Amino acid sequence: MPGAYWIAHVTVTNPAAYGRYAEAAGPAIAKAGGKFLARGARYVQLEGKERARNVVAWFPSLEAAEACYRGPEYQAALAHAKGAAERDLVIVEAIE
């Protein structure tokens, strides 16, 4: 089964609360087998709505990525991001 990419585009509106989210989200993602490939690095916006923070994480499968998102550890982290950021998040299955 191919891996999957978790792609988030984020505009942070409350840095302190979003920092709490980031502290808790990292371990939840790692526990699910995810690893960050890009996080807040340089980017070039070519189309669509620009968001200053872009994150790409790899997971061993689409199911693992979705389970991470829906799991209690990530949901606890996500509670800190609610109202602290505008986010778009998609999981895309990789092709081999």
C-alpha cells in the first residue's frame, strides 16, 4: 500500500494557542508513523489563497493519516488550533 501526504495550509491568528497545538500535534503525528517533510519553510504561491504556513507530512498509508487526525491525541492538540488559525488540510495518497 502506498504512503500518503498530509498537506496543510495555515494562517495563524493566535501564535500562543497555535504553539500549544504544534507542541502536541508533533508527537501525535509521530506516534501514527508520520514524519514531517516540510514545515513552515520557504514557498512560492502560484495559485489559490495564500497562507503563510505550509506543512507536508508523510504517513505510511492514507488510513494511518486519517486515523491520526481522528485519534484522541491529535484531536486534543487540534483543540488548541480552533480559533487560533485558518486552515485547509487534505490527505493525498501517494503513487508509486
